[in-house]
Amino acid sequence: MEFITFVIAVAALLVAGIAFQRTGGIEELKRQVESSRFKTDGMRDRTADVLDRLERIVRGKKKAATASKSKSSVEGATSSRAKSSEAGS
């Protein structure tokens, strides 16, 4: 029974190989990969541009709003470190 399963599997593999060769084989596959590479490169560039614009929009609004917050948080962290070092001494 296992031998029959093996023979059927080998026959299916041969049929698949023949079908692959008839549809263009490796050369056709390489051509399709190249054409899809050009498409993905274009999409990658567009995505990078959109994300760059989005980052400028988000960070541009954040800079003005968080500039004062970051100064106060840095000052607060510095004073808390000083207090903890005084307490440790």
C-alpha cells in the first residue's frame, strides 16, 4: 500500500514538472519576478514618501506642543535625581 502511494506521488511530481515546463519554466518565472520587483520598488518609494510627509506633519505639531513639556520634564528629572542622591548620602 505504501509503495502505491509512493508511485502516485512520483507520478504527480512528474506531471507537475511537465506542466511547469510547458507554461514557461524558469525563464517565465524569472520574468514575472522581475516585473513584480519593479512594481514593489515603486510602491515602496510611494510608501516611504507618504510616511515621511506624515512624520513631518505629526512631529511638526508635536514639537511646538511638547517643547515646553520636555523642558519641564528634564528639569523635574534633574531635581528628583539631586534629591535622591542627597537622601542616599
